[in-house]
Amino acid sequence: MHKLHLLANENFNQIQNSQELLTLLNEKGRDVQKILFTLDYLDQLRKLQVELVKLQSHIIKHKLRVAVIFEGRDAAGKGGSIKRFIEHLNPRAMRVVALAKPTDRERGQWYFRRYTKVLPNAGEIVFFDRSWYNRAVVEPVMGFCDVGEYQQFMRQVPEFEHMLFESGVKMTKFWFSIEKQEQAKRFEARRNNPLKRWKLSPVDQKGQEFWDRYTYYKEQMFSRTHTSYSPWVIVKTNIKKEARLESIRHLLSSFEYEGKDEAVTRVLPDPNVIMRFHRSVYSD
């Protein structure tokens, strides 16, 4: 790196105020706006994570069962968001579920059976990094299920979720929405980063080629599985950091928990980033 771009301790020791810091960053060729955005994001994230800890205490105290589903196209930011949700939660009262493809034995069982085993217990919150909705979008797009299996799933899933609702499971279903060009950029970044290359599976690499197929099945899923007791919540994820903050806010806004009125940051989500699915206004 060129010497002009290096920041040494003596640079910071000479700074007396925020304006001098901004001047220094500009002189060193740093993107000041990006730095300010990141600092604000980290500040908001920490405050929201404090609220998540409060929410978890409420869930434990009142023995609630909470399931949070993260669905969306590949590279939409589901895993990164889950990481920020759980970073400071008590691991004894929280799980992340990311099931591998079904075994031969599981393929011969009722489709939902393997998911019933990992549903939240009393006083627990479970984050699903993909869920039973694999059968609604990924499987038919990639040919991993036949027409009969797909149609049976689409008939059964509202009934399955209604049973969960009646049994007291509080469910949030996120769809992380990403634009085609942004997905392509993230795929390329994964290819070029040896630490993230493992994230790029053969299925992921079909995401661009089969974009329109994904869109068709996604819209079918919304139309047939969005219900009053289990609605879809759409999160715009072209800006990852924004999506993380607003999805946390949505979950927090769904509960009344002890200490919520003492929050030092906004807990209501931005409607320009996150919205409930509505047939007449949503298209992607």
C-alpha cells in the first residue's frame, strides 16, 4: 500500500476534534462517507443487539416458542443477518437450524417430519437458515422434487403453519429480496475470495441462469402461503447493513418485552426497506 494511504498512531494522537479526523481521512484517501455509514451502522447494531438480549430474556421468562425463518435468493444476505441476530444471545436458549439435503430415509417420510424435530421448545428462539420452503422454490426450480410433491407441499404448508400457530409458536417469515445485478456482484466476490468460496455451491451458480424460474415459484409461494397467521415479510437486501438492522427491528417490533420503552434506538422498521407482502404492490 502507498505510504500516503497509511494511518499511523501519531496521526491520531494529533487529532483534537472530529473535523480534524475527517480532514485526515480525506488526506489519506479514505472514503469518509463510507466510514461514517459504517460507524453509524455499528452503533445502531450494538443498540439493537441489546434489545435482542432483552427480547430473549422475555422469551425465556414467559416460555415462548419463537421461530424466525430466513428465505431468499442465494447471496441475499440471510446467513450474515442471522450472525448479527445471534451474536450476543444466550446459546442455551437459541439455535440456528440449517438442515442439509434430506437423507434417503427422510425422503421416504412426511416432508415436514424432519422440521418438526427442530421446532422451538418453550423459552427458545430458533433461526431457520432456509426452511421447509426449500420445496416451494429451490426444489422445483432445480428439479429436486416432482410436480405431485410440489403441489402436495403447497396445499399442506398453510395447514402445517396454522397448526403451529394454534399450538402457540410465534413465527416470522423473512424473504430477503435482492436484485439480479447485485446477486451477480456477490457471486463474483465469493469466487474471488478464498475465505468465502465455499459459499458458492453448484445450486447457487444456477441462480442467475434460472432467475425467471425462481421469480415464478417465489410469486407462487407468496400467493399461496401468505396468511394472516403466518405472513411474509419482504426485506430489501441490496444494502446488506441496512437489511440487517431493519430485519432486527421488525422482530423487535413484533413483541412487547420488558425494557422496550427504554430503547436508545429506533425499534420500528423502515417501511422503505421492509414491508409485509401485499399482492397488489409487490413485484420483483
